[in-house]
Amino acid sequence: MVDTVEIAFQTPDVEQPYAALGVKDDEYQMIRDILGRRPTSAELAMYSVMWSEHCSYKSSKVHLKKFGSLSQETPRGPLLAGIGENAGVVDIGQGYAVTFKAESHNHPSYVEPYQGAATGVGGIVRDILAMGARPIGVMDSLRFGPLDEDDTRRVLPGVVSGVGGYGNCLGLPNIGGEVQFDKSYLGNPLVNALCVGVLRHEDLHLAHASGVGNQVILFGAATGGDGIGGASILASETFDEDGPAKRPSVQVGDPFMEKLLIECTLELFQAGIINGIQDFGAAGISCATSELASAGDGGMFVNLNLVPLRDPNLAPEEILMSESQERMMAVVEPRNVERFMEICRKWDVQATVVGEVIEGDRLLIEWNGETIVDVDPKTVAHEGPVYERPYHRPEWLDDVQADRAEDLPRDNSAEGLRAALLKVLAHGNVADKSWVTQQYDRYVRGSTVLAQPENSGMLRIDEETGLGVALALDANSRFTYLNPYLGAQHSLAEAYRNVAVTGAEPVAITDCLNFGSPEDPEVMWTFAEAILGLVDACRDLGIPVTGGNVSLYNQTAEAPILPTPTVGVLGVIDDVATRIRASFAHAGDSILLLGETAEELSGSIWEAAVHDGHLGGLPPVVKLGAELALAKVMGEAARRGLLSSAHDLSEGGLAVALAESAFKGGTGFAVTLPEGDPTVELFAESAARAIVSLPGGALPEFEALCAEHGVPVQRLGEVTEGDELEFVGQFTVPADEAKQVWLSPIPAAMA
């Protein structure tokens, strides 16, 4: 019998459908040069998915390298694992480590909203599991088209059901995130999912195949025809005007199988019988085998006939490309294989030895007795094409930045300010999100300390000491459109601030960078500027990037989404009992404004809500030194128990922070705005600001703490028992009326 690889040597001129698999002409020639022959059809399938934009980062690598210049130290100690691993791992003290990461599942979620979102959650959970951690919570950042669009009504309910259905079945609390709306996401929603897990330092596991003779075991669900090229190829191209047309490419999830897989994997870790492990995500077996082999000290042999199949008619190329869910691959010493199988049987998890670690540096895959793949795994997993895409600043940006919101008319009459507040509260990006969050279980597992609609989610890690972590996931796409460098920094600063105002210390970030086509020089300039902004901000804040995800080609035809650099910030709190809630708690408490407000209305929700979607000017000034100072004040105030509540100021400015704090606490307030233009004082979105409430007896100590750290503080008024939101000398709104305006937009649209 002549091997398929040998046939490839003998038939160099056979035409191959590489273009249909998304492989460019020069990439196909590069594959031929690497192999010294044409690829077999199986090798072509592997290279096509592994060299896709989604898997290889071929257009973003040159920019992502800048993250490597950052310190790998967090304020709490060194990173235990960082960029390049399945997820970053942070030492949080007391022998505990936390791993967290965010990833996108944008394109699949447009094609098939429920399964696209559900399998996005499943995939990020397995990334966390593969590090040796128990997943303990999830979050999501969602972007949709306008609420009144038919396609939003198609996509949003399915995505929310998928996120909630999968996470709820796994028993993982959904503790936070965001939901926003803009016309640019119509036809290209964003579904960014984050998972966090906990482990002891000694339980850390990395993805590598080492030890010649060690067995390669595939365990979990059987392989089917769903998801062939799903995340890898589907997420590496632009949708056309006709919309979704690739349903077979979307994976199908089974959360109950994943739950068994989690418990089984954790027991395998506990038994100490796993030498290396890799989850199955984008590119399926192609990814798991090449990643494990390239990171090890030998090669790998796999017999594809041994892979359990749901569909016996799958071709070997399809098996290699399938992105069927709930699968893992482990490397196990021969003496531990039977124990491995025993644990899998206990959890009713299918496990099959499909190969072994071999000498040399080749990945060999066999099918029906023939060698169909013979490659250096590094060329598949790590040494693909790297593009330095041309980029330049958009010519239209000058006109956009000159069209400042600060120059738009303002109605500062009582009636005008009142109407503006109600319009801002009714804007989709501000309006209540409980229609979404009530579909998520936020308190399962019993360790949730804070969850939506708090500033950030918080989980207790250790019951005896109260050690905990806080997480926030934010992106300001409007600011990033106006200035990508500053907008990315604002996205980071907002998540940083959301963590800080709970009393936790921000220590590290992950990111999920969502942009349009990398083949558009203007999009690539925006991407490059956003990376520079994040690098510089992380350096100034003293926190590392632990890893993340890039999602490109987020556009329909020629229209890209607003650039959306989603940033997740992890914070550590020594005792969750000291956490600070966002809602007003006690009538009579003083309300203080921390930070300084400037005439900064461009990119604001006021601009969008009052002026019919206007977007122009420059974002507010970024104040990273002030963010650091504010975080120090909030952390110390939490430890001393000085505050009743704290709420960051971001979308909607002071007016929204006050209203949300009252709505959530069931109170009213009476405040006097600082001197100045009332529209600016109410709705400006200046950075590094928060409001706090506290009893009068704590005022002197707290004001002294602010003075010590150079944080400006101003008393605005007090929390009231009444049912009014009173802006003294300006206007008053009944709390119930304002709250109903805030509560109704999403339920009304979905009805």
C-alpha cells in the first residue's frame, strides 16, 4: 500500500481546493515550501484551520508582541502563567491562584445565536479547566444592533438563552458583564465570554506532550460533523450583505456532557496522572495535536481511526477540522492509563487512546493504515504566516473629531434637563439589563458576593479567611471610534475603576479585541493604536496582560463595527466581608463626588440620546494617575469600613450613577450640582470619578483619606427616604417615573 504522503510526493501538480478553505495563494505556496511537496488533503485541512485568522493571529501578531514588553509581575506577585498558555494564572496569596480569560464567539452567534453563544461559554470554560483550575464563574460582554431592529430581536434572545442555558447547566454563576447597542453591530453582534477558575499553586497544568511512549488520550464527547471550520474559518472572513448562511459551521453544545467532563478532569488532576492536557476549541483535533506536540519534547503519532465518531461517514479531513464540543486531549504515562480510564468510566466520560508521544519532531497521523499527515507541528501551530498589514490614519477622522459634542446645543432649563435625564436613562446602553441577567443564575455554588447589577462581580475563594476576587468586563467603543489609543485606555480604566470601587485591588487584565477587516488599512491603524493605548496604560497602572483573544473581520460588507477592545480586570480583596455595594443604603447618608469633572461630552451617552445618535469630538482626558489614587482610597476605605456605597462614573456620568444607586437601594436623593454648566455636571463622562455615600460620622476620616492620596472630594447632598430624585435648584423627578423609564426599553423591545 502506498501512503497518502508518498502519493503527494509523486503527484505535485494535482489541483487542490485551498482557496475554498480560506488559504491564500502565497500561503499555499508557503505550505508547499515547508513540506517540500504538495500537502495531502488532510494536511491542507489542518493548515487551513490552524493558519486561519482566528487561530493563528497572523494579522495581529506583530502588534500583540508589544504586550510582551510589560512586566510579568502583578501588584500581588509574579504571574504563574501568561500569554501563550490557554489562560493566564495569577497568584492571589494564601497558596491560591486564579486563572481567567475572555474569548469571542461573534460570527457563530450571528449565524446560530443560541448554539453560537452557548459553545462560546463552553469553550472558554474548557480553557480554564485545562490550566488545572475549577471554573467558578463566568461573565459576558454583548453587543447588538439597535433595539428596534428585527434582527436584534432575532439574535439577542438566542444569545442570552445560549449564555444562560449553558452556564446555568454547568452550575456556574454569571456574575457580571455588559450589554450595549449600536447600529454598527447590526449583522455582526459581539459575544465575548469570560471564565474565571481557582486552583492551588501546585495544581497548575500546562499544554505540552512530553515523554516518548506516553499515551495520547482523547476524552469527552464523540466527534461529529458540527462545527467543521466553525470558529476557525467562519470567524476569519467578513459576512456579506445577505447575512447568515453557514449554519452547518456552528458547533452544537451539550452542557451536561461538559459538566461531567469538568468533574472527571478535576479528578484526573487530583489523581496526578496527567502529564499534559489541551482542550478542544477552534480547529479541533488539528489544534489539540499540533499544540501539544509543538510544546513538548518529542513528536506525536495519532491513529485517526480510533477517534470515536458520532457520524461514521466523516472523512479524515472532516475529523481533523471538526469543532465538536466537550472534548479534551491528555498525555498520560502507560502505567497510568488504566487508572485514567477508570476515572473516566466513573463519570461516564468516553476515553480512547488514539496515539502516543514518539521520538523526533514530527506529527504523524494515520488513517486506514496510511500516513495522511507528516508535518513538523511547530509549522502548523506557531510558524504560520505573519502579516505586517499596511495601515494608516483615516482621512475622515479629522472631520469627526472636529464635530464636537461640546458644540451641540444644550437646554439647561429645568424642563430641558429633566427631559435629557429621562432620554439618557432610556438609552439602550444605560437602561436596566435585568431582562438579560434574570436569565442567568448569579448565585449558584454559594460563593457569589457581588453580581450584576453591581459595579463588578465578586466571588469568595476561601471561606475561612474571606479571600476573594472581583472581576469587571468593559469596552467603550464610542470613545475608541473617536480616538482608538484613548478609547482603549478608557475601556481599561473603566474596568479597573469598577473593580476598585468594590474595595478590591486591581492586579491583572485579559482582553478580547474586536475589530473589522485587517485588510482595511484604516481598521488596522485603529487596532494598532488600541494596542499601544493598552500597553501604555498597563505600564502606568502597573498591571500585566495575562492573555486574551483577537476577533477580526467583524463587519458586514464594507461596514466595520465600532472598534471594541473589551477589557477584563481581575482584582483581589483580602476579606469579602469588607466589599462595598453600589446601591444607596441609608437615608441621611452623605453623598460625595470623588474626582474632577470637565466639559467632556464627546462620545457620551448624552450626545447619543439627546442628539439622535451623534458621535463626534474627542474622548475625555485619560487620568491613569488619578485612577490609581482613587483605587487606593477605595481599597483603604473598604478595609476601614467607612462607606455605605460606591458607584463608578462612566456612561451617563453623574446623573446615571446617582439614579442607579437610588433605584438599586430603593431610596431617593437630594443633591446640589457643583457650580458650572448643569449639562456638563450631570452628563459629562470625565474619567477617574466615583460617588460614595457614608454616615456623617465617617466624613472627617474619609475626607482626610482622600486628601492623603490627592483625590478631590465634594459633598453633593444626601440619601433620602423620599420617592424623588431631587437636583436642588434645578429640577426634580419622581423616582418611580425615572425608574420605569430605565426599566422598560429592553423588555418592551423584546415583547
